[in-house]
Amino acid sequence: MSKTETLYKYPEEIKNEFVKTEDIAFRNGIRVSAAEIWRFMTEEAPIRYPHAFSNSRYYHRRLSGDVHLPSTIKHNYLMLTMTDRITKARESGIPIIFVQGGQSVDPYYAAGGIALRPASTGLWARGRVEGLNLREEELSRMDEREKARRSLSVEICNTAGYETIQEGNLPVDMVAPYLCLRCSDVSYGLEAHRHGKHKVDLFLVDYPLDHQKDKEWAVDYLAKTLQRLTQKIGKLAGKEVTEEALHKEIKLHNEGRKLAIETADVWWSAKVPPTNGADRRDIFQMGGMELHGDPNATLTVLKESNGYVKDRVKYGVKGEGVAEDAKRLFVLGSCVFPNDFRVEEAGGIIVGNDNHWSDITTIVEETGDPYEKLAKAILSYPYEQPIEERAKWTIELLKKSRADGALFLYNWGCNTQSAISRMLCDIIKEETDLPTLIIEHEQRGEQTEQLQNRVNAFIEMLE
Ligand code: SF4
């Protein structure tokens, strides 16, 4: 792609309709109007972040053209303002905590911090360099990742943003992931930070395994660990963390989780998919309340999206670019997604994924000791249960979403998911007769076309 390539532009004719939609209400009390969002997304952002507006069909996160769904523009606004917002928050004394491992972020926010996953940390880091086109941006990202490979190991998947903290010197105050079954990268990364040149506070939320949710001691142990975690973050934030603050945070996050569940049920029940796959994923993921580094802002966009999805289902509106009889794919496993737009060109649509849906759909009890209730919920995440139990939950999701087939995807170096994939797919096939395909993806970016070819062939087979 050259610098002169035409970039995607939101059509001017939707402006009047868009500016009448809801403000985004942020955690710090600031409200941003739809008119300001429109200005940023049509004037400022294309100059600062041209890569995000690339029209390339090979760009897997290209902007959705379903412009009558206001949340798609608002979600992208929140993604593209990540660097400005997080930098400002950090300068005002809010500690930034790096998290990883499919966890709920309620305790991090209750303690006065901002919890960012690898993808969000990466966005924050990359947003500091402006004016790059897609090619330049991808090369710089690969270059950063290569540094992590050299510092950690080539034997692991390296998606964890180690390089952005150590090499990019991003001002992250604490690295505090959960150690859990899904991710073998967590422990490598944490250990490497211990020896890294950039000194950062470390905290590992130890996660007992093997029928953990049925053991009283495991709940008690995790509850105490979460208490230590909030105290440590509270110290950085200069704030005393009360049970009341955690209760309040759990309620807020439960609101998001419940809304996401309701939205998914409506979406899955529709005769035709009411949005394309990229918008669906963004809307469902908002239930995790961690996507944009501001749970309150995310909640306002999720609420608005919920209304639009319901209306579209009621009036039989189909998402932009989706085939009438699209083959429905469900993605299993961690951290790999095919290009939604090219899946749709091939006659398919991705209707869901199991990974973060596991924590999004686990509602935390709102009464009693909040640490204990949170620990109970976290230990019962279906994605982290023994394989047969995880498979039962996955089968329910496949049925609910009316999937025609399941793709199990993971990165090369992902030890846990690679070991689980065969058995999980065998159980699915035995119980449902649905076709499944396992693909190991190589993270460096060279294998994207191969991944897509195999996914498209799978769709052809379903047809
Ligand atoms: S691909 Fe696997 S090892 Fe890598 S970050 Fe994701 S879950 Fe962890």
C-alpha cells in the first residue's frame, strides 16, 4: 500500500443521522457528543492513523462499512483515542495494569487502576507513532514482536505485549495477570519481566486448577489473593480499597455482562445475521468491559448497540456484506481470528467465539463478601474447566448460535490450547455431528493467507 492509497471515508450523508445518537459517558464524568466523535473520525483520525482507515481487503481489522449502526463508529472512536486517553489518565496518577489470561477486570478498576490486556496495551503503544500507512504499521509491529522473541523465546506465542512494555518502554505500572489454564504465555512473560531492563511491579494471581470451583480452599485462596491484588493497586493509586468499592464495580460490570448475554441471545435468534461478523464480535466483547480501558464508556456504547440489534432483528435487517444464507462458523480457542470480511466474501459468517465469552457470561453474585463471590465466579469460568466440562459448555454455545461448523484456532507456541483442541473437537463431533477444523497459526503475520485459505475451503465444504 502506498501513502497515496485512498482511505475509507464515512459517508457524509449519514452525518445528520449519526450526530443525533447518544453521547459517550466516560468514567471521569466527561461526556463526548456524537458530533465530536464524527469530527474526530472524519477529520483528525484519518490524518493521525491512516492505517486504521485502510481499505485493503487483507486488513483483518478494517473499519466496518455498516455505518447505520452507530456503535461501530463509536467503538472505533474509543479504539483510536486509546493512546490519548490512557496517556492522560496515567499522567493524572491512575496506575495502568497489564493483565492477561481471560479475567474479569472488576478488582483492578475497584482499586483505582486501569486494566489493559495485550491487545489494548499494543494499541496504546502503537498509537504513539502517527501517520503510518498499513504496511508501515504492520512492519513496525512485526519488528517490535521480533524483539520479544529474542528476549523471551521463539518457542512461545509471544502475543503478550512483552515488547511494548520492555522495549517500547510503555509506562505500565504493574504486570498482574491470572495464571490460568488457557494461556502458557503468561508465566513466560511474567518471568521475563522479572529480569527485564524496564523495572515494573509484578503480581501473579495464582489460579488453582483441577475441579477448582468445587473446592472451598481454592475459593478462599483466590479471594485472599484478589484482596492482596487490590491492596497493591490501591497503594499505587493512593486509594484505600473498600468492600463497598468492589461491590459497586461488580454491579457495573454485571450490567455489561448481562447486556452482552441478552444481545447475543437476540443476535443468535435472528433469521438473518443482524450485523456483520466484525461488528458482532466488537459488540459481544464489550460485555467484558475491558476493551476500551474505560468500563463506563464501554457500557454506554453497549447499551446503544443492544437497542440497535433488537430493532434490526425485529425488522429483519441484515448486516452489511453478509450473504442471505451465510454458513455460520463458531471460533474456539485463543487469540486467533480469521478476517471477518473475507469470511463473508466466501459466504460465511463468524457467529461467536468461546474464549472471552467464558468470563463475559459468568455473572458475579452481588451480595456477601465481594472477594469471595468474585473468586467463586472466576474459578467457575467454563473455558478453564476440565476438557469434558468445557466441551459441554461449548456444545451448548454451538447449539444456541446455530453454528454450521466449528474452527479451533490457536497460535504456534500455545501449549494448552494445542493440547486440548483434538479432544475437544472429538467430543463436539461425537455429540453434535458438526464438522470441525483445527488450525495452528503462526504469529509472525506471514501465514495469514494460509489461514484464510483453509477457513474459506472449510466454508466451501459446509456449502
Ligand atoms: S495464543 Fe495461547 S499462549 Fe498465546 S496468548 Fe493466546 S492463550 Fe496465551
